[in-house]
Amino acid sequence: MFEKVLIANRGEIALRIHRACREMGIRTVAVHSEADANAMHVRLADEAVCIGPARSADSYLNKSAIISAAIVTGADAIHPGFGFLSENADFAEMVESHGITFIGPTAAQMRKMGDKITARQAAIEAGLPVTPGSPSLDTVEDAKKWANEIGYPVIIKAKDGGGGKGMKVAFSDDDITEAYTMARAEAKAAFPSDVVYMEKYLQKPRHIEMQILADKYGNVVHLGERDCSIQRNNQKVIEESPSPALNQAQREEIGEIVRKAIEKIGYFNAGTLEFLFEDGKFYFLEMNTRLQVEHPVTEAVSGIDIVREQIRIASGAALGYEQKDIKFNGHAIECRINAENPETFTPCPGKITEWHAPGGLGVRVDSEIYSGYSIPPFYDSMIAKLIVHGHTRNSALMRVRRALEEFVIDGVSTTIPLHQEIISQAEYIDGMYNIHWLEEYMKSRKTEK
Ligand code: ADP
């Protein structure tokens, strides 16, 4: 097992990884930007190294500064968390070439599954259901030809896309030119490549994803699904497990399809396969070759510490259990709480004057915040994740309502009021929502006001 792990991230996820390491008897090295010198992950780690100025490009994305920090402190492994360098195959390769273990899959696995076009191909070969789609599109004429073959509406997506960027929907030949041109322009601005492709656009799907764990010896298990259909701007807001839309037979069927596909692909460490689900059918969207923000809902229902498993797998340990050993228990819901104006969603950095996190049975809060902490304006605005677990979906709903009521965060605006509103709506309570529900609800609420 590793003796010292460097955590190449910040915020609640850096703290989450630190906690797993401590419970495994592993020492930790925090890296931080100049703006994060007082962050909780820096305070709690055994050692801390400043890797550059506030801007992410100069610090959390600065590969050589991070690797130098690992060498200087004698870390045996680097955990990348999510975001930043977590899906950067070049970084994984650099880390390994310095004799340090990258806690994640290999660079080759990341390249194959991180590119949406090659991942689609690998998914088809591995027997996963996909949306009808095209290869890469070189011209507008190409786009038009494929759109007519697939049938409108279609969505044009960047092969390197992420964070909901570089995606444009076209409903007819009239708007295909604009969708194609804009998707390419957005991709060019945000990603390494402006290559785009096309998929059938599903109109009322749910977003359901499967968590997998696989070791280096070909053992693969799935940890069930997460329903992440409560979204705004293609970004997840609330997640839950199990999905209220699946029955046991559907759950077992997709679980087995995914497990076999991962065996075939030969992937290891933790990973997530994202699907759209409509009219009882799954359509593979993409694979995330890293830990997900919403991993705690799976931890709550499976009882498995996913970060601990990532570290064990990277160190060469075998899973040590099979699919039949995994028992799912109860229902979990996660709310992503952002420091943002809950009406306009403009980020609201600043000083936290008062902080009281909820507690009690079945309540978990993952957050780096403490009273007196100043949220820097340079990074993502998520400041806390509230995760509740109950025996049934109904008890989880009552619990999330109670926990949100208890939360006190003074000094900055947060999205807590939005969460309170969502969980009180009949569609949410009944589990009858798709990926467009939240935006449609917010629009209708505005016209009523
Ligand atoms: P990213 O990598 O940018 O997150 P994804 O491919 O995971 O992009 O898609 C993000 C979201 O965009 C999905 O959760 C869904 O809301 C929407 N989306 C993507 N592809 C489709 C599609 N074919 N039909 C309908 N919605 C889609």
C-alpha cells in the first residue's frame, strides 16, 4: 500500500480524498494555489505545497508544478479528484513516467474512453446500446446528410466536450448550418479539438448513470445507478439512487450489460457510464474515467467507500468481492449547494460569517467551508454537498427537507432555497421528472410571478 498520497485538487473533494487516506493510514500532501493557503484541505493534510498563483491554469492545471511537489515530498501516488487534471491522459502518463502511481485508469484507457467518438465505437463493440449517431462531421453538407439519415431533431456535440459545452440541437435543415457552425466554434474555444459529431436528440429522457469498479485482474462490479435528471444548463443539481424510473429487472439487466462491457473494454479503477433513458430503453452517452461529484449517493446505498477502492485498486489490490456480494440498502439523495444567487445563478464568493451544517441520522455533508472562511472567486461555485440516506425514498425525502431546514450559511447567497423549492414539487416527490423538468419548471414559475 502507498505511504503518501498527493491530492491534486482543492475544495470538498480534496478533503474527501484526505479522509479516505487517513482512514487507510496513508499520509497526505495537499497542493494549493496562493488563493487557497487557508483552505481546509491544506490545514488538515500532513504536508502542503503551494504550486502557483490563483488562476487554475497556473496552479491546479500546472502539471510540472504538481509532479515536482510529489517528488519533493516523496509521494508514491497522486489522486486527481474530479475536474482539473482528472481526465488528462498526458498528465497520467507524466505521473507514471516519474515512477509515481496515478490513481485512476491508464492513459490509454483514458484516451479511448475520454474521446466521445472513440468511446461510442468502443461502447458499440462492447455491446452497449447507443443513440443513432454519425462519425466526425467535416462539413455542413456532411451534417445535413447525416441529420436526414438519423432523422431530426439531432444534437451536434464536440468529441472532447465536457461540462455541457459545445452541444447544439437542430430541429430541421433550416437550423443545421447554425448548429454545426456554433458547436464547432464553441468546441474550438473550449477544447483541444473542434471535431464534432451528431446524435439523435432524445426529447424527454432521464439521465441515468452506472457506477463501476474494476481491478487490474479483470474483476468488475457495478454499484447500481444514479438518476441525475434534475439539471440546469446540462449540469446536475440533485442526484439520487436508486432511480425512481427503474424496476428491479431493468436495473439488473443494465447492470449486467455494463459489467460485461467493462470486462471487454479492459478498463480498471472507478468509472461511470452515463446513459439517457427514454421509453424503457438505455442509450450510452459517455464514460467518465474518474470519480464523480455524486459518488456519495452510491456510497450510501452500497456501503462501499469508492475513494478507498480507487486507492486499493491503484496499489494493485484485487477487489476481493463479486457482484453477488454487493447489497443495496435504502435510498439516497444528494443536493449540490452552490454559492450563487438562487434566482440568477451568478456566483457569490465572499466571507462565510456563520456556518452550521446539519447532522443526525443518515445525513452527510461534504464541504470545505468553516466559519470565517472566504470563498475565493477563482473556482467552481459548489461549496457543499448534502447527502441523505433513508430506508425508503419517502424517508430520504423527509430527511433532505429536514436537513436543508437546519443548514445555516451566512455571508453569501446559496442555492439552498432552490433545493427546498425543487424537493417540494409534486413532480419531484413523485419521481416524475426528466432532464428538462427543472428548466421548464423555472420558466413557468417566472411567468406566474
Ligand atoms: P458533457 O460531457 O458536456 O457533460 P454529455 O454527453 O454527458 O456532455 O451530455 C450532457 C447532457 O446533455 C446530458 O445529461 C443531457 O442532458 C444532454 N444530452 C446529451 N446528449 C443528448 C441527446 N442525444 N439527446 C438529448 N439530450 C442530450
